[in-house]
Amino acid sequence: MKFSRLQRYLLSILSGLLMVISFPHTGSLFPLVFFAWVPLLLVEHNVYREKYKSSKVFIHAYLTFFIYNVGASYWIFYSIGGEAGAVLAYFLNGIIMALVFMLFHWTKKYVGQKEGYIGLLFFWIGFEYIHFHWELSWPWLNIGNTFAVIPEIVQWYAYTGILGGTMWILLLNMLIFKLVSNVVFNKETLKIQTPLIYLSLALILIPSGLSYWSYATYEEVENPIEVVVTQPNVDPYNEKFSSDLRTQLDKFVLSAEDLITENTAVVLAPETAISRPFDEDRYDKAASFNYLQSRVNQWNGTSLFTGASTHKVFDHKRSVASRPIPNTEAFYEAYNTSVLISNNKPPSFVHKSELVLGVEKIPFSEWFPFLEKLSIENGGTSGTLGVEEEPRVLNTNGFTFAPIICYESIYGGMIAEQCRKGAEVIFVITNDGWWENTAGHKQHASIARLRAVETGRYVVRSANTGISCVINQRGDVVKATDYWVHDAFRETVHLNSKPTFYVTYGDVIGRSFSFVFFLLILLTLVRYLRRFGTSF
């Protein structure tokens, strides 16, 4: 069968739409992801069979992934001042995904069909792993996140992380594509596709069935502590960085003090709750910090974990984040910081390391400093911020926790490393009020459920507004707030120091597949050069 141009475009659009409506909170119809790639694979195979120029594959792949990016992360556009950045994100990430898909097509074209389809697994999973670690890191749309709304069927993420879900999705799409292409292109009857039908059903039912069994029989590690979670609901645009700070702090302090008991280990308050920047080395000179310290000193041992905008001063340029102080030879670095305040003890500061592109980090600005001028200001400090050299953990009242700020909760590998360093529970502080009441804050909260499955740890989220919640060790939401409300609650969570396979070994699939990713590129290039003169 030969597709017309219109049919190819319609199939490409269909693929993108299926990806969107299967993704969390832009449809959440997750079963559709198991054949969302099939229309695009049919288009690619049509181009391959008809010996059209490979550029046609890129055009159709880009259309699919542009739709996926816009549809699944449309909410970025609602960030005031970030509209241009949102469009750039849709454009660039769509191009990157289309280029990865092209690697599969080129391998299929110059090495062989079987090698091409095997290569699709290595290229895409390798890409998603690399997407956690490079300058343009944006793993929010990694397709293994599709199951964030139903962690019951992916309890085996405790072994594979979300890249195991990506592999599951791609394998099923390739099987269903093989079945459909046998009928469409090879004119085979549906009856002789029975083995492929049974294999596809088995590949859906066996992993999800084993996961449900694991979920149903899971016995939670019990080691209770009591926490108080606050959601002050300060408007990030019209209040947070302009109104009286003491009033803002009291919105969570007074709510917490109504709930604290003699058993409360820690109170959580959100990202940049202390919104006026202060010098970490002179924290005792900051009125906002001193106010919180004075309140914590009255809490009979209960600690406060919250967020702050901070900076430090240096006598030399330390990194791309270092800015000169006018009329001096000194430099300062600004940070998005989590701070642990305990009774009559010096505070502990941990800086956010996985930064939001365009707001907290300007990609490639180390090589092209002029790019810093393009940073987007969403309140507070804009431009590239300072980061920690490696993931850190904090200790209070006899237990260890992973301090996570906002976007960092997308990075399973980083959190697994914190758990290897002794984290028994995961505390996330965030501000999800930038995007209005869209899918953004819902996706952010849901994806945190996968961190619980991967690590076997409770996840506790304190959001300025959004969804503040407690997630148990198997990914269930135990308690949650509504969006855009001033709220607080007390809950018991359980510590767990037992490592999962994923905590112990990390992204084994990602590391190995990304290695093969580069080998396959080299192999494809060699085969192409042997046929030098053939146009890509």
C-alpha cells in the first residue's frame, strides 16, 4: 500500500495526538501509549519502501513530536514572561526528538531493517538517559512518565526506573506496528497474525499483572515519624516578591503551630518561602531568617525545612554562575536553596542543582556568556544560578532525608543517589503556582509518585500552591491539598533505609543503552560512507 501525502500527514498528527492524550493530565488515557507510535512508524516504513528522500521522515517525525511537546506541556506558556521560552522549548525539543527518530531511520536504511528496529530501542532510551544529563536537559516528557497516574502497573520501576517503562512502550509499539504493517504493506491476513497478537497481549498483561501482584502484596516498612506540611498559597506573581515578607512567613508558621505536637519531627514549607535574598555566611543578619529561627526555638525540637533565595560572596570567579560585584574584585553566586532550621543549631543549606532552563539556567552560557542576557525573570533572581557539586542529604531528629527543590523531583537518578547516601524519606519543596490551574502542577505531583516506587521511600511535598501531599512507599497518594488554597496538615510517614535495586545500581538500562547509542551512530556512519554519494 502506498500512502498519499495527506495520509502521511494525518498519520503523523494522529501519533502526536495519541501521545498527548495518553500523557498524565492531558488525557491520562495511558493504554493509548502502547500504539501511539504505530502511525508514525507506518509513515516511516512507507517512506522507506517507496525510497523517498529521508527528509520526509524528519518532517513527519517533527510534526508528531512538536504536537506531543505542545500538547503535553502547553502549560509552560502560561508562565508570565515565559511565552517565548515556551515556544522555543516546543520547537527545540521537537527537533531533538525528530533527530533521534531519524537515527533509527538512517540505521534501518544503511545497516538493515532488523538493526534499525533494534536500534530504535537503543537510540530512544539512550536519548532519554542523556536528556537527564546534558545542557538542554528536559526529561519531563520522557515517555516512561506516562504511567505516573497509575504506578500500580509499574511497581517494577523499583528495578528499572522510568526507562524500563520507555522500553515497555517501544517494544509494544514495534510489535503492534509489525502486525499492522504485515496487513497493510504485505497484504497478509489478520488470521496469520495470531502469534503477534498473543505476544503483544502477553507483553501488556505479564508486566502489569506482576506489578499489580507486587503492589497488592507490598508490606510497608514501618518506622514512623510525624510531619506537618504547609501550603501558604502566596501568589507568585502579585504577592510573593513584593508584599510584606513577615506576613508571608506567618501564613505557614501560624498554620504549622496549630498542628505541631510533641511528636512532630519536622515542618515543611515551600520553595523560596524566604523570598528576600540573604548571604548564607551572614544568615544571622537576615531578619527573615532570625524570625523563623526564633519560632523554631519554641517548637520543642521540631525542625523546619523550607526554601530560600540566598547568595554567597567569593574572592574569585568559581563558575558560570559567579557575577562580579561592582567596584570590587569580589564575585557573588545566587542560589535557589533549601534550608534546614533546627533548635539552637546553625542552619544547613543545600542548593538546587537541576535548574529550570531559561529561568535558572542558560544553556551553553559557559561558552557563550552573552546568552545570559536572554534569561527569563519569574520573580526573584534570574540568570544561571549556582549548584551543588553532587547530590546531598540532610539529617534532623535522628533521620536522614533527601532535600529536593521543585523540578529536581523529575530526576530519579539523582534521588536514587541521595538514597544511597542514606536518605530514608524524600522531602520536596516547590512552587507550582506559575502556570495557573493547568496540567503542570498535576503532572509535577504525579511524577513524584514514580520516585516513591523507584526508591521505596515516602515522598512529602510542600507546595507554595499546587498539590501538597504525602505519597507512600508504593506510590499511593495518602493525603493531598487542593490547588490555590491556604492549607496545612499533619501526617505520619514511615522511614525506609532498605535500598531497591534501582537505588543500589541506578539507571543500568540508561547507561548501557546510551553506550550502544554512540556505537550505532558510528556503525551507521561507516555504512553510509561505504555508499558515499547517497543522499540522506
